[in-house]
Amino acid sequence: MIKEGSKAPDFTLPDSEGRMVSLSEYAGRQVLLVFYPGDDTPVCTTQLCSYRDNYSEFLKRDITVLGISVDSEDSHKRFGEKNELPFILLSDSGKTVCRLYDAIDFLGMTKRAYVFIDGSGTVRLAFNELLPVFYQSTRELLAKIDAMKQE
């Protein structure tokens, strides 16, 4: 994974509406990048719906959640609407951002990975799941972020 303590590399990707979104737009804000293998897959759907159901916990901490996968903008649009996801899904069809953040496995597939970036643009937490069938619940993710902030 990308090294904790390093400056988060900027990027620009299209969202589900085709609008170009840059990480630099969130300067001064905390951002959680959630890399996931694919839209409409059982584990990814459960994971992202879990974040939807507990989205107020992210908002209480002023954390912006950005979901990133290699699926198309149209796929993200259908997936986001179908599941009423309140956060932005970004399409990294060229896998450039996934590679930039070391969120690609040896087969070229997106890893289930998490990168928390603080308001100064520094990567404070970066990790991935060992197996793609596991994911961090909202409670687990926020517990790691809260603990990291207390260090």
C-alpha cells in the first residue's frame, strides 16, 4: 500500500455523472478512499451499503468518502442509484489511480483497500484486505481512524 505519512498523490477521475473529480478539490478536508473490486458484486454491495447505512458516522467526523473501482461511469450510476449510495463513486477504468495508491493485485484486479487522508493531504492510514471476501465495517474503519487520530 501507499506509505502512511506520505503526501497523497492528486488524481482526477470521472464520477457516475461524468463530472471530473480531483482529490485536490477536497484540500483541507479529511477523505477516505475506498477501493473496491466491482459494482453489483455481493461483497462490494454489502460493504458499500453498510457505509450508506452508517453514513452519518462519517459525516459526524467530517470525513468525505470516495468509492473507487475500475467499473464504468454508467455502471457506477446504476449501482449508486439502485443502492441509494450517498457518496461519490469514481471510475478508474485505466487503473491509474489504483496503481498510484497500490490498490491493484498481481492479477491486475482492484484490491479492497482503504486510504485515509487528513486535511493537510497526508496519508494517515492505508491498508487492504488479505482476501477480497472480507471488508471493514463502518465501526471497524472508524475505530481505526479514531485510534490513529489519538496517537
